[in-house]
Amino acid sequence: MTSSVHRVAVLALDGVYPFELGIPNRVFGSAGGRYEIRTCTVDGGPVRTSADYSIAVAHDSSILDTADTVVLPACDIGMTLDGTLPQPVRDALARIRPGARLVAICAGSFVAAAAGLLDGRPATTHWRQADLFRRTFPRVRLDPDVLYVDDDDVLTSAGAAAGIDVCLHLVRRDHGSAVANSVARRCVVPPWRDGGQAQYIEQPVPPAMSAGTAAARQWALENLHLPLTVDEFALRAQMSKRTFARRFSEEVGMSPGRWLIQQRLFRARHLLESTDMTVDRIAGEVGFATGTSLRQHLHEAIGVSPQAYRRTFAQTLAPA
């Protein structure tokens, strides 16, 4: 991305969900002036929300002509159930210029799919609507189990908080993890959840009065340079290994081993951006046995080498 301000246009359609509508402004608007966010409706008039009020905006869909990123928040999907869109909505989406980035949050993916923008592409939506989505839009390669899908210029996310995740992911993609971390702190949200993480956890709340794994996770984050094992995790939590692994998955949504790799990669990416340490030294700092191991895990996670990642983000690093 260039140094100029990135223009984000948020299209509010009839029945828009207020929470999802506010996500782009809250996240991109916390990035220190790097984004200009404007909200529009098809004709510039008020639209009803899914709540007990309507909203009025200052712009119509003409602002989509010059937007660098267009966001489609979740809205009433009734208009898409025959696989098409009302002509005014279709005309508005046709204004999106070639090369612009499209982000669909939750049921916004129904709108993108009905406009033909997801044909042949991977995408996700809220898990409760997955079967309906698949029946209505069979040409889309739906993955209903993930938080968000990044397909370069088209990104889709699951419901509510996953919209925050995908917007933070874009800040990180545009400006690196230091800026994204600063945005996350301002919004008081986790700085990163992997897009491939499961949308929902069957047992997200541990039984009342039971010990959790938060203290063990914090200890691990403070000791990533050590060769940590699940046995040590469990010992810190004063649980058996089997109980700890089960409780950890209930609370976090993934295994301790996968979580540990993610945290090591997150720390490695920060060091690649903010220091001139060698890859081998960074590997040691974050707990990978060798630089080769770091290279392999980073490539599996984001498809690039440490050197390529550093070239992309080290020059765009700005004070948090």
C-alpha cells in the first residue's frame, strides 16, 4: 500500500446489523489516520437496521467509485434468497472499481455472492447460515468452519467478532503487526486470531469453580524461548496432561501445541518487523529449534519466507 490515505467505503444496506456496521470505522479509524472511512447507502437516504432504529448517512454509493476497500456489513439476507439482488443494489456494487478490495462481514457474504463476486472463490459466512448459503450459491467454495478467508482482493468473515478479526488482519497486512497491535490495544480486543481458527467452540465456558488455563498461557508467553511442552503447561495449571489439553481446547478453541506455534510465529513476525536480528537468532528468541523450523512454520502459516516478510513490513513500520 502507498503512503497516501487508504479510502474505505462501508455500504449500509436495508436491515444492516449495527454492530457489524460499526466495525470498520472502529478498527480502521484507530490506525492513526492511515485510513479514511466513509459510510454510504445506495441512494444516500436512511436505511433501517436490524435493531429498533434507522440510520442516516452523508453519502450515496457514488463514493464506491474511488474506494480502495469496500466493506459489506451483515444485513437482512432476505433480498438475496433467490440468488439475485435488487437492481439498485446491483448497480451500486457495479461502481466498485477494478483493483479495489472487497470485505464482506458475516451475512454480507450473501450480498457479495448474489452479485457474482464470489463465484469460484473461497469464502465463509456465519456457521448458522452455511447450509442456506451453500444451497443458494453453489458456485462459491464455502468453508463454514473458519473465522475469515483472505483471497487477496476479496475477504469474507464469519459473524460479529470475526469482522473485527478480518479488519485487524487487513491492518496487519497493510502496515504490519506493530500498527495492528496498537489498534487492538485501542479497541481492547485480541491482536490476532488465526483466520483458520474454528468459528465456534462447543464448550466455551469451563465448569463453575474449575481452574482455567489462562495463568499457564501467560507463563508460556513470558517464556516462549524455552522448549515448552504440554507436560510443563499442565504442571503450571496443576492439572493432568489429559485434563489440561481438554480444558485448553474448551477455552481457546485449539490444541496447546497449535496455540504455542501461533504465539511463536506472532512474536517472530514482530521481531522481523522491528529488529535486524538474523532469522536464526529470532528462531531462538521465540522457541523454534532452528531457523529452518521458523522458515517452515512461517511459510505454512502465511506463504512467505522470513526475508520476504521483513522486506514487506520493515519499511512500513511506524511508531505504535
